Amino acid sequence: MSFILKSEDEYEDLLGLWSDLEAGLAMILSHPNKVQEFEARIRQYDRWMQNLIQYDTDVALYLLFQLAAHSPVGYSASHALVCAVLSHLVAEEFHLPQAERDSLVHAALTMNIAMTELQDQLANQREQPTPDQKAAVRDHETRSADLLRHLGIKDEVWLQTVRQHHHQQAPDMPQYSLTVAQRLAQMLGVVDRYAAMISPRQSRAGRSATESAQDILNNDNMRSRLVGQTLLHVVGLFPPGTFVQLDDGSQGVVLRRSRQDNRPDVAILLNDNGQLLRPPSLNVCANGSPAISAALPAARVQEHLNHHLILQLGTQQQAIVR
């Protein structure tokens, strides 16, 4: 489904809903022992997320990737929300049964709950992790699963997916021999890695979408590669909200996916001289030149952008196509 952003107020309202969801998630991940009916809250946030995606998946991805690059609430909650959205889209593509989809998405939201504060700290420190920090990262899967059980979670698939989301299955293990949790953990591991690579931290800029895509496709495990290929088919080689260089020297931000994974709709923001275009212009890459030559890390595009005007280009194009 797609819709038209008729006004800046409508854009601000939608952005506010995503921001509120992210802030609420940050609160319960940071203070889980103070949350009454923890599982009900997770399910509530999952439904909230699904409702926002249903408005318009491309706009949802655009706002999500922009929030991830400039998150005001901390890396951990932002990362969890990105992983949950990507897991939801991958689950739809794989036609997972509802129960498996729920376990996967709930695991994505909570997989790092035992190290929320540490994850935020690591994202904001320039120094290498200390030995104590490394030890806490190494056993966070087990501690997160144990904490979730303490909080009343009884879904064993959810718990085991969290417990195993960094575990590498033997590449020669046949698919039928994997448990449901092992399959979901493998999906979540790929999503987690992709989302982590595109997100900026103090110690490094976020990698470009294409660099991140190449990394997950180079996995030695055939099943993980399949998940990576499915993820990239769902979000596109250049997902909405990511910045790109065009072959005529201009730069822009991706608005909408197209049937061709490498030819999305792009809002051109800077001309070939690096000057800001006011207003931005729309380029439908599927129609031909100019084409995308490379993805860019968000840090490369420093201009203050009017995201309402940018998104209006994409929603107006959708109206024309329909």
C-alpha cells in the first residue's frame, strides 16, 4: 500500500509515530525489570510497527534508515527496531507461519536486552572495547535469553532464537535437520549483521548499502547467503533512505524500490558541482540514465535536507504510476 504525504504536518506526524515507537522501545529495553507485562508490551510495539509499515513500506524504510543514522535515543533501540522491520519483511518473503514470524520479530526486538547500556556505550566510544566489555558482548546471547525468561517469556522458539542468533550453524547441515529456532536464528544473524554495518558509530561511519550487501552475500554458509539474497531482494540493493552517487556526478537519496533491485527511484539532492538543488528533482533510474554508480555512507551527505519535500516526490510518482 502507498499513500500521498499531503502536508508537512502529515510527514511530521508519521515521523513522530516512528520516533515515539523507537523511544518507547528504548525505555523498555533499558529498564526491563520495571516494565509490567513485558511480553504484552513487546507485542504491542510489534503491532505498532506493523501498522506503520502498512501505510507505505518504502516510506517506512526511508524514515527508518534516516532515524538509524541520526537516532536520538541510542544505538541499541534503533538497531533493534531496524532488525525487527527487516525481519518482518524477510518473514513475509519466506511465507513463514505466523507463530514463527512472531518469534523471529520478537527476538529481533529483544536479542541484545542484556547489554542495552553497553551497546549504546560501545556505539559512542572511539576506543577499542576493553577486555571486560568484550567478555560481556561474548555472553550476551545467553544472558539476554535468561533475562527474557525471568521477565516471563515462555515462547521457547523466541528464547532459543535469541540464545543462538550469533551461532554459526555448520554449513553442511541439511536444512531439514535444523530446529525452527536454529533456522530463525540464522535469519536473525544475517539481518543483525546487515543492520549493524549500515549504522554509524563514533568509532566509524556506517558502511554503504552496497558494501554491506557484498559482505552478507560473501558468507560461506549457503543458507545464510540465501537469507542475504532474500533480504536484498526485499529492501533492494539500494534501500529507501540510503544515499547514492549517480553516473552523471550528481548525488541523491533513494525514495522507492522498483522491480529492478539496482534501479530504484532517486531524489537528486546535489548536482555534479556539489551544489544543493532546491527543490530536489526526481530520477526514475528504471527509465535509463543517469544510473546509480555507487552507494554512499550517510556521512558523505552533510547537507540539511527537507525530508518532507523529498518524500513527496516519491509519493507523487506513485500516484502517477497508479
